[in-house]
Amino acid sequence: MRILLVGQAAFASRVLERLLADGDEIAAVVCPPDRGAATDPVKVAAQDRGIPVHQFASLKRSEARAAFESAAADLAVLAYVTQIVPEPLLALPRHTAICFHPSLLPRYRGGSAIPWQLIRGERTTGVTVFWPDAGIDTGPILLQRSAPVRPEDTAASLYYEIIFPLGVEAVVESCALIRAGRAPRLPQDEAQATYDPLLTDEHAGIDWSQPTAVVHDLVRGCDPQPGAWTMWRGARLRLYGPAPVREGGGAAPGTVVAIDDGGITVATRDGAVCCGRARDGGGKVAAADAARALGITPGGRLGDA
């Protein structure tokens, strides 16, 4: 097939490589503009192979439509797309378009699906390839694959170690089904649909009075971005790399129970959470080092303004 690849980052680059290996032709790549000195990996991969690259700040511009039209593609593959693709553009290729999403739709629609799955304590994750329409992650489903969430997963490890490889395989398999004329279009069950907003600092504040599991899931869901935060002497301290601890020694929630090479351990409602790394405005460092620099000692109380 002749494919127009729309996407960015290492995920789109890997999809490009796999589709070429399967014998497909990549008519062109559409990706966002470069940021600073960094060049998007999918742009590099395309240029190395002589594939035309189009970069638009918005896909609503007439130049974007012209790029879609000139590709004369059989299929548009949306591989890790953060820009809004207008519905008229999706209809231009002969087989229209397919899109990758990092959840088992219709649950966890939206641009922060991975962290919200961890924050909500999901124990099963997955990927969906669907036929996009005018809605947000609402089109018919072509293919889904599931995988377990590991207890130690953060948003970063869940994406790079589970979602990324699973998603690439799902996209490649979906293209094979389309090529063979066997790709389904299964309507999403709107009764099961959920939508979550983009994860921001508004959602990342730690409430130490919550159960250990809730605090642990929030910290790992916000790792690496935006970083779950708590207050210490009027400043935000961001914590990463959490592990649940069964006992909190009966300390009040937010009390620093221990500081050692393993991290900083803080009491919750029914136990404690140990976070291995921290950041107070600079780069991430060992939590014990951050505690020493900030004057945090066992018995101190986090969460108080």
C-alpha cells in the first residue's frame, strides 16, 4: 500500500521502519515543526530514506490539505499524533485513516490516557487501532491488544516497555488486515466510554491522608510528567519512583518516616510510600540528597504550606 504517515517521535519512526520492511510505500511523512535544535526521529528516518516530510503547526491550514492530497495515499496511518487532524483530511486516502491510541477504547479517551490508567489503579492496559472520525478517540475499532500493568510501572516504563512495542505491532498488524481486505470496523460502546483531561499540576498534588495504594498510583502515574508534588516550607517538592510500604509506624499522614539510600518514606492513611527520587525546581536527584539539601528530616511533615 501507499501510506501517508502522520505522527512523531520514536513511535512513528519505528512504525515507518516496520511498514517499509513489510513492503509498503511511504508516500510522505507529516509531523509537527521541530522544537529548538531537536529534530523529530520520524523526520530523520524519512529524510534518510528520501521520503518527503511536511511539517505544519496546524493541520487545519490549506497547506496541510494540499500535502494530504498530493500524497495520493491508499491509507493514512496516524502514529502518535498530538495535533488535531480535521475529518475531511481523514477521508482523502482510498482506505481513509487509522489511528493508534494507548488504551483499550472506549475507556481512557484523551491525550493523557497512560498516566490516568495508573492513577486509577488499572491492572490491565492495552492499545487500540481505530478508524478516526470527528470525535476524540470515538471511531470504530479495528484491532485491540491487552497487557498487564506491572506493580512497579510508572507512566514512562508503561509506555516505553509495554505500550510502545505493543502499539507498533498493532499498527503493523492493522495495516496487514487492511491490505488483505479483512479489517473490521467495530462501533465503540458509548456506555463504557470515559474521557480524561490532559494531566497537569492541577491533578498532581499528593493528599497524604489517602490510602497507600492511591498515593502510590498518583506518584507513578505522574512520573515523569508533571511529577506528583507535595509542599515543604512553602515550596513544591516533586517525587518520583514510588514503592508502597506496608507500615507507616502509626505516624500522621505526611510525616517523613525515614530517609535513607532507598529514598524518602512518607506516612499515608494506612501505611507509607517510599519515593526514590525528587526534584525541587532543578533536575531530579536521589530523594535522600534532596531531603538533605532542603533540610527535611524524619519527623518532618510534608504537605503543609
